[in-house]
Amino acid sequence: MTNTHATSSCCHTPAPEGHTDLLATTAPTSDHATECPVMPGTVVNKATAEAAGLFRDYEGQRYWLCCAGCGPRFDADPATYARAAD
Ligand SMILES: [Zn+2]
């Protein structure tokens, strides 16, 4: 018997499929997802955000927010967040 079993198992590290799918579906450039202007880097699903009321219309542009905490923060300084989202 050789060490084949031990070496093959250590070379085989499957990627976590759930995580890969999550990254693919949350690409900021896709039609249904965008980035939260208040928390850049946080991907927001537009439909989910709208259903939850987590969006703001500012100067003809709609901004989607990642959580309820971002609403008041956007309202407090919409110009800054709108500019950051551009
Ligand atoms: Zn948020």
C-alpha cells in the first residue's frame, strides 16, 4: 500500500458551492442587484429592497439600501451618498 489516498485527499479541496453561487448572483453590475450607497461594497437586491421599502428616490435617481439602518443615514446626507454611488 502506498500513500496515494493521503496525497489525493489533500490535493482535492472542493470550493464551497453555496459561496460561489452567492458571489455570482450578487454581482453589482447585474440588472437586479446594485451596491448600497451608504455601505459601499454591500450588494443589494433591488426587488428585495423595494419590497422592504429600502430605497430612496433622489434627484430623479433611485438608490437601493441594504438595510433599515441605511435609510436615515441616506436621508441625512443624500447628496454625499448619491455622489458616492455614481
Ligand atoms: Zn445598510
